[in-house]
Amino acid sequence: MNRNHLSVGDMEHIEEVKKILAPGDLITHKCCGDSIQEHYFIEFDGAYIVGKPTKETLKYSTDFGEPIHPLNVTHINREKVECIKFLDNFRGKKIAKQQ
């Protein structure tokens, strides 16, 4: 993907994914044909993500050798990428119960 063709929102999504990912994280991402796969994150190889496919991905998909672009990542550890920054504000804090 050419950086000149990405919107500001796309660039923010890519930077957020790069900032959040740690080795072993489970990523859910879109693939060709709008299929969805899951991989365990290993490392970045340039602009792309290197991951190990989950058992389910191996079982139900025949095409799991494609490079993973951060823009295609929808979830990290089954939490939506767009929500992670928001949810981090509440982690470790006690939320008052409503009576």
C-alpha cells in the first residue's frame, strides 16, 4: 500500500496497531474475499505483520500465507482496535456500581 493513498484515519489505525501489538497477541484480520483469519503476532517485517495461524485458521482456510497489513487488523486479543485506547483508560480502576 502506498502511504500517499491512505487517509488520516487509516494512518492513525496503522500507528495504533503498531503501538499496541506485542509478541503472542491474537490478531483478527480481514483477508482477500472479505474472509477473516486469526494469527498470533510474532513480529513486523517492514510494513507487514508476521504471524502464526491459529488452529481454526488452519482448519477453515486454505489461504493463510498472505502478508498481513496493519490496516486489515480488526481486533487485538479479541478487542476492537478502535476500542482498545478507550478501554485502557478503565483497566485497573474500580467502577462504582449503580444501586
